[in-house]
Amino acid sequence: MPPISASRLSQKVVVGAVFVAAMFVNILDVTIINVALPAIGKDLGASQASLATVAVGYLVSLAVFIPASGWLGDRFGTKRIFLIALALFTGASALCGLAQSIDQLVLFRILQGAGGGMLTPVGMAMMFRVFPPEERVRASRILMVPTALAPALGPVLGGLLVDKASWHWVFYINLPVGVAAFVFGLMFLEEYRNPKAGRFDLPGFVLSGAGFALLMYALSEGATKGWGSPIILSTGIAGLLLCVAMVFVELRVKEPMLHLRLLRDRLFVSTNVVSMVNSAAFLGVLYVFPLMQQQAFGKSALETGLLTFPEAFGVVIATQWVSRLYPVVGPRRLMAGGLLGIGACAALLALVDGDTAAVLIVVLMFCTGASMAHVMIPMQAAAFARTAPADNGRASTIFNVQRQLGSALGVALLASILAGIGTMTGHGGGAPTPNLHAYHVAFLVAAALAVLGAIAALTIRDKDAASTLRKKTEVTPTTTTQPTEPAKV
């Protein structure tokens, strides 16, 4: 049955609206839960270890379902799978708010992760299908809205909801956005199927899902449980072995779950490497900064959120000029410069102490966000420049897998540094005091990661992304006797 009144609205508007809404609540859910965990533990009588599974269970479930999302969208239709994923995520959010025990909450968070794991890859494939290569910068500007606002808004909104209402509302807040996006998408989204989707690759799904899930668990829990603990060693090694086996299997399957042959494209490989390192550096900074503000300086969750939020303003404002610079400068220099900017901001955050003026911290966070825009806009515009439209679903799956792993790797690395150095001192002689040195070292490591990302960005060749750059209109002389031929693209 065709969508109701689909012809009234451009698919660029429809896809942009539903994807931004879905991506916003999906990303928001990752950051908002951290503020609510203490209240959840107190209300449900949960231990610290049980509370950790609330966050980790979501991430593990996310890792399981991301690899299958591209094939599901191609085989059964991107509209159908996207709406099923959105309905699952929204329904699970309601169940999370109604949970009466920690076990119920963990189960419902796993359901949330299943929906969230399919939302982003399928939605990104829809975006890059309706926006041709020369309009990818415009699409990237749209994608930056939830990417920038949600992580910064999460702590602020979470603090307000927990203080003024209850922890249940950190889940209920997803309902109006999810329901509205579902109804709008049901009415106006057009269906797309790839007739060459092929059969379901069961070995690839099992190996990739299990491997990524075990790796995500090890990276998420390694700093807390200890990297030498049997559970972390066993899950980490098993995850790596399964991923290696997955690579061998997928390269020999005719219709693989993860189309690893796409990595033969130099531009796609380079942008994925930069994306992974960038995610590690940027998410690492956003992980350490709130901890330093709350644990070392005694700031409340709300105060910390307000200091973090200028990062989102930096992203939104910088996108206005980055989108104009991209066709002129190209992705290589913009991405390298942006990562060096993130590195410089992280290094300057390593100098922050209790006497640092709040306005300087706000400026640093704003500049961090502005630098991030210089990376993300070119990256999302250029990553799929040489990818065939039929491969967009599988390509977006690979892109989102590495981004999730990069984020987890960055947080795991910096959390391990904080745990190894110790965030408190003076345990033996008197009252423990915050150890700023641990946070400063973590920021310096994040800065080093950003510099590595900048070096990786220099491997990108602008001419490989030529299809995403605005072409100059050439004026050719004409005569009155010879008609002008239309320009060939």
C-alpha cells in the first residue's frame, strides 16, 4: 500500500525529520541514563554491579544488532525495518519506565538496544540514498543536530528529570518523540528494497554479533573489573577471535552480512579509520570532563551539564561555515584541522584546576564542539562518496560498527588511566582528596588520540571525494546558428 500523501512532501524532508528524531532519542538515551543510575539503584535496591548492567546491556545489545541492520533494510525494506526498530525502541522505553526490578530494567534495556542498533545504520542508509553525493554536506548538517545536541543535553535533562520528577522520566521522555516520528514515517516514508539483498548470512550474523558484543562488554567493563580479571580476559580474547573468524568467513561468502570488500575503497577505509580515532578522542573527552567536574570539583550533575552544553553550540554554529568551506577546501584539511583543534582543547583542559574561571571552561567546550564539526561534516559527506547506492545499507553498517567500537575504546582507555593513576589521594594519612593529575593525564591521552586522527586524515585524497564537491558552472561561448548542447555531468 503506498504511503498516504507521500507526494506532498520531499523524501529529503521526510527522511531527515524521522531520522533526526530517532537518532536524537537514541543518542540521548546513552548519556541521560548515567545521571539517573544512582536514583535507580536506590529505588530498586540494586548493587553497583547490577546498575552497570543497565548501561552495558544496552551497548552489548546494540553491538549484536548493528551488523544485521543493513541486510534487513535491503531485504525487507528500509521503511519497514526502520519503523519496526523505532517501535521496538519506543515501546522498550515505556517498559523501562515501568520496570519494578533491576532484572526487568536490564531486560527492557536489551530490547531498547535491539531497536537502537538497527535505527542508525538503516536511517543513515536512507539519508544517503535520498541525498545525492553533491548534497551530502547538506545531509551531514542535518545529521549533526542530534549528534551534537543529544550527548550534551543528556546530563542536563537527566539531572532536571531526576531532581524534579523521578528516574522513570529519563525513559518516558522518549515516548512523545518516538511516537510522533513513527506516525510521520508511517504516513510519508517511501519504501525501498534492494532486489540483490541475497540470503541471510547466518554464520556472519552469529560471528559478528557475538564477537562485537563480547568486545563491547570487555571494553565497557574492563576499567571497572580490571583488565586482568578472568571475565574480561575471556570475553575480550573470545571477541577478538570471533571477529577474526568473521573476517575470514565474510570474505569467502558470496552474499556476506558485513560487506568487507567495501574496504577495498581507499576513501571509505580512510574515513572509517579517522572516524574510529575521532570517536575515541571526542567521546573520551566527554567522558572525563563530567567526572572531573563532579568528583574533583564537587559540581552537581546540573552544573556539570551546563558547563558541557556549550560543546553543542560550538558544533551547531561551526556547521554553518564548515558546510561552505567544504566544497572549496575539501575533506582532508578540514578533518585534519578539526582533529588538531580537538587535541588542542583536550590539552588545555589538562591545565584546568579548581581556580579556573567558568568562562574559560565554557570557551574550551565551545571550541571542542566547533572543532568536532570540522571533522564530522566532511567525514559524513565524503565517507560514501564512492559507494554505489545499492551498497549504502551495508556501508552504513560498517561505518556504525567502527564508530561504536571507537567510542567504547576511547572511554575504556581513559577510564583505565583514571583507575590506574587513582582519582583520590591521601588514603593513608588523612581524608582523601581529589587527584587532578589523573584527569589531566587522561585529557593528554585524548589529545594524543586526536593528533593520531589528524595524521590519519592526511591520508585522504580530496579528489576521491570529488562527487561531493560543488562543481563550478562553466560558461561556454555560443553562436546564433549553433544550439548549445546541454552540459554533461
